[in-house]
Amino acid sequence: MLNQKSLDRMAGVDPRLVAVIGAAAAICPLQFIVTEGVRSWDRQKMLFEAGKSQTMNSQHCKGRAVDIAVMIDGKADWTFANYRTVAQAVKAAALQLNVPVEWGGDWATFKDGPHFQLKGA
Ligand SMILES: [Zn+2]
């Protein structure tokens, strides 16, 4: 189950993606929290200039992306394999709800394990 803070952080995010992330949390063997949903253009510019984002065309700014953090023993864990486990749950939930979702960990050039976004325009 997602905690209240995670739900709050998805305020303004496309409800289809919120539904997928919620359903994924219910079936995922690992616990995760949502760390970011909608992002302002100012914050995106700051992350881009700091090299922490690869694009100024971020789906976060359009309410079409969320970032998550895997929690193990109450602490954020950044082991990539654990994000693959979450991605499997997200993909299963996306398929069930018929919402096309893309995982940043599948990107060829810049693997973004914590990132999930709606596919297409
Ligand atoms: Zn992201």
C-alpha cells in the first residue's frame, strides 16, 4: 500500500498513472514510496542545468511521470535490480488497467530506474 505522503506527492498527476502506481504497490513484493510527481518548469530547469535530468521536455512537468524509491528496512535503497522488481509490478498493473506505461530503466542511453511515465503523447 502507498502511504499518504506518496499519494500527496501524486497530486496533479494523470489519474491513470496514479491508478497504475497504486495497483502496482498492492502487488509488488517490495515496498516503495513516491518521491516526486508533478515538477515545476523552474525545478526542471535547475535539475537540467545540474545534469540531473537529460531533458527540458520532462513528462514530470506535464503530470505524466512519477519517481519512486524502493524502501528496505525503512530506508531508500537504490539497487537497480530492486527497481526492476517494481517495474515488473508496474508493467503488470499497467497491462491490467490498460494504461501504456514506460519505465525509465528500459531506456537505452540514460537508465532512470526510479522513473515511470505514460507512453505516447
Ligand atoms: Zn522521473
